[in-house]
Amino acid sequence: TGSTTGDGSTTGDGSTAGDGSTAETLLGWLQHDLRANAEPDAGTRASRKSDESDRSVQVHACHGATRQIDVLREVLVGLLTDDPTLEPRDVLVMCPDIETYAPLIQAGFGMADVASAAPHGQRNGHPAHRLRVRLADRALSSTNPLLSVAGTLVELAGGRVTATDVLDLASTAPVRRRFGFTDDDLAQLAMWVDQAGIRWGLDAPHRGSYGLDIGDNTWRAGLSRVLLGVTMAEDEHRFLESALPVDNVSSGGIDLAGRFAEYVDRIETFVRTTESASSIEQWVHALSNAVSQLTAVARNDAWQATQFDRELARTEDAARQRGTSTFRQAQDGAGSTTRLMLADVRNLLAHRLGGRPTRANFRTGTLTVCTMVPMRSVPHRVVCLVGLDDGVFPRTSSVDGDDVLARNPLTGERDIRSEDRQLLLDAVVAADETLVITYTGANEHTGAERPPAVPLGELLDALDGAADGPVRDKVLVKHPLQPFDVRNLTPGELAGAEPFSFDQAALAGARAARGPRAVPGPLVSEPLPARTPEDVALADLQSFFAHPVRAFLRSRLDVSAPLAAEETSDAIPIDLDGLEKWGLGDRLLADLLNGVEPADCLRAEQLRGLLPPGKLGRRTLNEVGFQVQPLLAQATALREGRPRTLDVDIELGDGRRLTGTVPSVFGNRIVNVSYSNLAAKHRLKSWIDLLALSAGHPNEHWTAHAVGRSRAGGSCALIGPLDHRALGWLRDLVDIYDRGMREPLPLPVKTACAYAEAAAQRRQGSDIDPIFKANKAWETDRFSAFGIPGEDADPSHVQVFGEAAPLATLLGEPRSDENWNDERHRLGQYASRLWEPLLTGAEKVGPL
């Protein structure tokens, strides 16, 4: 079938007649004025009666690049629906930055296989998914992974070789295929890099070029730690020269450690080679060897290697033609050489690998997407310009300091901004029936309005003067932020009389948004069936009371709350944060308690790579060591004799038993020492250990001591000795444990402890409010300068109770089988049952 041109005539292939006639549309009038290079006079404007239904020129203001593609596909589907003669081959999409929009276009349009998989007559996905799209003018580094690796290697050669850069390169498909890196392997490598303290730099000499000739936190030091961890453990702080082994390198990780070391060694070989490379031949040889040693491709992707070799050869030829290679001048026979620097090679590769015009393949039956370059504006029935954002279009150019001609530009010299303006005019004239333009008209995060690009603003001004009255309000459509906004689906709300969107998923979302708000139900609406009675492990009991909700999720539902991913750091540590200082203090305290010499402890921390270099690291060590001393002194006084580990096997009744081992027993004392602040979970651990020993070995008088830090420097909790009630209290804990394996209990450790302590004080005549104290432990203080989260922000609590759940969530009415005391809500019932034995005389807490 033919297609209609701007003047209403039809050509067999759908192309424009090209006779210069003008259609009586807003687009036709604009094109006429552009060709005439003159503004219409008052009489001409008065004769041009604008029509409300005229959609020949459309400008859409969107919230960011993603929404621009959303809007574009709605517009195109609408045009194809309204005009059965319009085909995808009649549409041309152009954008100034195709690399930014290419993945968005592929996601919005290139899913024909998914759409065709739907059963007959059933809609699946967006109608635009059925359109075939071809992307032209892509950068070679975007379409060929080997060329992308080559570009990354050149950047590595001129950079600091950071941990992030090396790990990112390892995650590319060709490198993964070469070294067999799986997703789990990459996660393990990132963990090793973090544990080994690798930040940047190959070694001390490599860092010397940056004025920092220390070997700490380099790849050489970190890899030595990883490889040494293959042969020995860190337990006894044995080190070889200046390398401390990374702990927990299992036998299954030996092969991975070797592959990783080989990978880094090949990168180092390339970087060292480029340091002495001076000619294009040497650079090409080094780059070719590095890519062949670092990458591998599948048989079906062998074209990538062929294209890589071809582009590398073309780069070499281009360098020779420019005279940047080392050569002899034949005319005088003298040895004239020009050294090729890294910046020269980077520019050569950027020119070869960057986006450049390719065969457009117009009218092939697919929707063509290309960049805005000269000779691209072939007439099409519909021309779409995407991404005409302010600051992006037109392009800006910076004057090269070595370009003496740019100091005094003359008429006729190249000007990128003027070229882009001309390209916009060419695209406008190339549209036969419809011109569609999208741009970012509002910030996608703040909603702040953004102006259109200057040329686009001038185009809107020209449209206002092309007809009998201003048309900007009819041409310019400001779209909402979300595709499921009800305005997208309401007839006549945005553009035209019909709903703007064709997205069935957006329609479902809009209906759901307008419907009644459903309060999310609890994760578990009623207790799960009780498990078959079985023996209880002491370790499971300890783990449960350390975090009851997390234990329920993991043990009963086999679910783990998501944790925020930790990013690899490239910065040499200058100062440690609170968590890092805690780790340092915890390691020092544990080593000193195990009898390791102080000098060996300090030496191990210096070799670990986690301390700041030089005096900064020594100052941090002294600061943390000062806080360790009182804890060490108190623990040493309590830990008399040889440590023992005692087994317990306790009859609980009904054929159930509690079994396990109690460590850190010195004489009749259980001594638990932690560098952490003495918290409720530490006191509970000592309490459970003491109950187990007192019930399992009732003929001895046991005490438990929990030692930790406090604002006064240190604190110790003394529990016991206990009487015959120990077994009954232990059975109460097992009963709570059984209940906690059926549902999430309202028993957050810190909150329950705060409530129970306040309730005990209130019973003694104090006017303290237990709810107030519990709320301080539960609720995160949004205005705290320290940013310390409450228990409501714990990932497990968020998963069960919801985000920022109020304390009232825990204050439900007790069930009929939960009346153990006079508390009126579930939190009080469980908190008092758990903590009352400790707070009524069994425990004494005080400073060291």
C-alpha cells in the first residue's frame, strides 16, 4: 500500500513526493515557513485556522529518560492504531545520545518474542513489544564486549588500578568465560578483596607515581594474603615476611584463588608493558596480547574477535597516517621518532570505539532508531526526536588548548552547536505527516520543572507564530511522573479524545491505586501448627533469644531478611568508623584473652590492611587498646584456672531433653567477655548458660559473669548462684522458644528488657512509665544526630511488622494461654516472663 505525503499525494513506496507543496496542518505551515526562511505576515497567520484535532506536531515534557520512552511508545502505538496504512518502516526515531536511550528502547520495544508467546486472543504486555526495532549508530564498545574490555584496559593503564575497576572487569562476560568466574565466585572475590584490605595500586613502586610509595592496601600485598590463606590459617597469627593470611580460605577456594591471582597478574603484565611502550606497534601488540589472555568468546561469537583484530589494525593504520608512529623519514634518512603517550592511544581508541554513523537500513520493515547526524533526515511519514534535553542538546564543545585555530574562529569553521541546530531543522523538514519531540520537562526525583532546550524553545515560539493564535498549550503535553497515573488512562485528559496509554499493566495499577487502601496483613495471621516435639539444642535456644523474630524466619520459614549490599571501597582507610573500631577491639580482646603476645596482636592488625597507614594507624591502635585494657583486666581476674567446656543433658519432661555444651567455664564461673557495650543479649546469653549448668549440674554453685563496655569504661553483670528454681525457669524459656517457632513473638530483646526493667522499678514505687522506656528502645529517633536506629528498623522486624511500625504493634491483647502475670498486653506478658527472674535478685549489674 502507498503512503500519503505532506500534500496529500501518494507514492508507491511511501516516500515523500518532494514537490515542496504544503499540507494544511501545523507541521506543514512550520515547514513552509522554514523553507521560506521568513515569518508569516498577519494575513497569512489569520488564514491559517488551527484545529484542535491537529496532532501533526507533538512535544511531550516527561520526567527523565525512562518516561520519555514510555511516552514515545504510547504515541507510536496510537499513531499506528489511528492510521492502518502507517507501518513501522514509515517511522524514524532519532536521539542525540543513543547510548543512553538504547537499553531503554530495547526494554520498551524489543520484546516481540515475549508478546508472541501469549495464547491466541490474549494480550500479553504492551502492544509496543510486538514492534521490531533496529538500533543504528551504536558505539562499537557497546556492541562488542572485546572492544569494551580493550577500552577498559587502556583506562586501567592510566589509572590507579582500583579494587572496583578490577572487580568490574572480572564481571564482564568475556573475562568470566576465560577464567570461569561464576556469580558466587565474584561474590567471594569481592569478599577476599575486602578482607585483604585491597584498595588501589599494583604495589609500592606503582603507587610511587602518585607520590605515595607505601605497599599497604595494594594488589601485591592483598593477593599475598589471599594466597597465604590457602596454606595456613590466621589463628596463630603466623605471617610470612609482611603477609598475614586471609582467614577462611577453604579447600574449595584454592582453585578460585589461583585463577584470581592469574587474572590480576595478567592485568599487571599489561600495565607494566604499557609503561615502556612508545610506538603504536608496541601499544597494539600489548593490547592484543592482553585481550587474548584475559578474554574468551563462544564459538557463535567468534565475530567479536575478528572485529576486534580489524579495529585494532585500523587504529594502527590511522596512527601511522597521522604520523604518531615511530618511523624514519625517507626524505632525509634521519631517525626522527615521536613517542606515543597514553593520552594519544586513549584518543585513538575513543575515535574508533565511539558511536559513529553506520548503515541506517531505512525502510526494512522495522522501526529504525538512530542518532542525529548529517544525512540521517531521510523523509519519513513520522519523525520522532527523543532526548532533546536542556544541557544535552545542542552539544557543547570545549576548546583544546593545543588548537591555535580555535582561538580566533572564522566563518565556515565547524561549530557543533550550529550543526545540531541544523540537524533539528533537517529532522523537522523530513517529517511528512507527524513530528514527535520528547524532552525532560521535570526532575524525576524532585518534580522541579525544567526548561526545554533552547532550540526546542525557539521551535515552540515559531509554532506560536505559525497559525492564527498561540498553539503551545495544544502542542506541548506535560506528562505525569508515573505511567499508571490516572490521567494517562482518562479520555481527553492528556492528548486527544481517547485515553493516552495502551498499557494494560498501567491500567491495572491505576485501578488498584483508585481502589480502597488495603492495610497489609500480618506475615503470619495465626500461629503455625506446632512442630513434632523433639529435643532442644542449647545453641538453638541461645540463637532464638538473641533475636526471636529472626530465628522464626530462618528456622521455621527458611527466610532471611534482605541486607544492604556493601560496596567495595577504593579509598585507603584514613579513619575507622564505629563498626570498624569495634571489629578491631573485638579481635584484640579475643587474641589477648587467648594468650597471644601483645606485640603479635599489634603486628597482625598492621598487616591486616584495615588500619590507616603510618602514625594514623598507630594512633587508632592505641585508642582502641586503651579501651580494651579494663575489659582485659576484669576478664583476667575472673578467668582463673584452665577453661573448660561442659556438656549438659537435661530432662525437660514429656520425653524432651535439652542438650549442648557451655564454653568459657573457669572453675564455677561462666565468663563471657565482649568488646561490645554490655547489652540485653549478652546478659541473656549468660543467663541461659547459667540455667543450663545449674539444671544440668545442680550439686554445684554456678555463677555467670558478662563483661562488656559501658560509658564508664566497662560493666559486668553477675548472675547467680541459683536455687532449685533453675529447671523451672529453663522450662519457661523452652516454652517461649516453642511459641516463637510458631509465630513472630512481640519480644524484641532491647525493647523487652527496657520494658521489664521499668516495670520492675514501677512495682517498687517509681513513677516511671514502662511504655515510654520501651518506645525509646523500639522507635528510631528521626532527629538523632548520631543516626542510631531503633529495633523498629531491624530488617527482620521490618519484614514481619512493617516499616516504621509503632510500638502499638507489639501491644496486642494477650491470648487465653498467655496470662502468666498481671501485664495487660503481649509485650508485657513475654517481657516479664523472660526478664523477671533476672530482675528480682538473680542478677547484679555494675561498673568494673
